[in-house]
Amino acid sequence: SARIEKLEKAIASSTSPGDDSSMECTTISLKDDEAFETMLAEKNAVRLQDQLEFEMAALGDYDQHLKEVEQKFQLWKNENIRRRHNYIPFVVSMLKILAKRKRLEPMVQNAVKKKQERHNAAK
């Protein structure tokens, strides 16, 4: 690892094999490096956690938008089905039943009467 390489370089560059002070400096330097690396790792962890929270919130927003779009397309699909359906057989059948029960003619006369009243009221 990088620490072992630093330790090997520090030991190799020491001025004398019996000089304990340079070894102490190297040890302190390595401890400082470890503390610095720990601090960097903690900062990176916090930054990554913040990034993760942001991405999760964005993902939730996209998920909500996707659901809204899917609902919209489902509404369009249902509307297209209703629009394309052939209602003529139903209407003809309903008119036949009303005529058979002798209710169609009074309904037509009532509709004509209301239309004339509206027309006269508009004048």
C-alpha cells in the first residue's frame, strides 16, 4: 500500500542507520499522514452521503413524474377508447325500445316545445 511505500522510502532516506531522531520524525510523519487520510476519508464519506441523499431525492422526484406521465397516458388511452367506440347501435336500440313503449313521440314533442320556447325567449 501507499503507507508501506512511504515507510520504505523514509527508512531508506534516513542519514544514518543508528539515528533514532530521523526514525521518530518518520513515525510522526506517518501518523500525521494517517490522521490526514482519516480526515479526508471522513470528509469524503460526508460528501458522498450528501450526494446520495440528493440523488435519492432526485430519484423520488423522477419517480413521481413518471407516475404522473403514466396516469396521463392511461387517461388518454381510455379517452381514445371512448371516442372510437361505435355508439350508433346502442342509440338505435334505445330509440326502438322507447318507440315500442310509446315514449319516444312525447319526448320528441316535449323537445320541440322547449326549443320553440327558447327561440321565442331569445327574441
